[in-house]
Amino acid sequence: MTKTTTADRTPTDFDFLAGEWRVANRRLKDFLDPASGWEEFPATSRGTRHFDGGASFDEIEFPTLGSGGLTLRLYDRQTGLWSLYWASRRTGTLFPPVTGGFGPDGVGLFHGEDTYDGRPVRVRFVWSGITGDAAQWEQSFSTDGEQTWLVNWTMHLTRT
């Protein structure tokens, strides 16, 4: 994956998310244990843009899980970085942000610190395959200082 520079980023990088989406999810049952197996489930998402593209908001519903959440993305015009914040309806808490941007190849890389099941993890989000009608999101965790990454959740979005 290509590293990004602030020159590659714009406050409209997430404009593609505005609108309604069908989402095919695939995630590990235990985010740090590949042997736990994968579960697949549908979702619907509705995204909006704000601040002339410098903010993006979406709400996602997981009907078969009886849960949902929302993501707020904010563009810092001074640093040229995006910060992405996730909140789960189940917990009502805001998770620590991942920060980054898109490279010239159109791939977005975002990193942050979090914990999972009491363990510190490095988090990576990757946005790729972005077209007018589709996009892909991937979440990975690292417990060894980014030497290895475990992909634990993917979403394939299709515009409705």
C-alpha cells in the first residue's frame, strides 16, 4: 500500500460515501483469533457530507444483529489528515480515532491505538476499490507493533 502525503489529501475525500448503501459484512467472531471463524451479515448505511466536504457522517444498521453504529470523519485542514471516530449503539461510547488519508492510488490508510478484550492493539482501516457505485473497507489489528496485521472485518459497499 502506498504511503500518503498531505498533498494527496483533500477535504472531499469521503464525498463518495454520501447516499445509501447495501453492505456485505464479514468479520472474525473474535477479532484476535483467526480460528474463531468468520460470520457474515448484511447492513444498510446512509452517509452525508458536511463542512463543504470536510466532514462526513454515516449511520449503519445491522438488522440481523439488532445493532448499529455511526462514524464521524473530520478533515483537519491544517495537517491535511482525516480523523475517523466510530460509536456503537450497543455501548453508546465513542471509540478512539484512526487518523490518515488517501494516497495517489486512491487507497485510504488510517491508523490508531485502541484496546480489544483488555489488550492494547494498533488499528488499521483501509478504504479501497472506490467507484461511484462501490467501495471496500477493511479493519485489521496488530499486537506486535505493526510487524503483522490480522484482518478481522471487511465491508463491501454497493450503492442502492
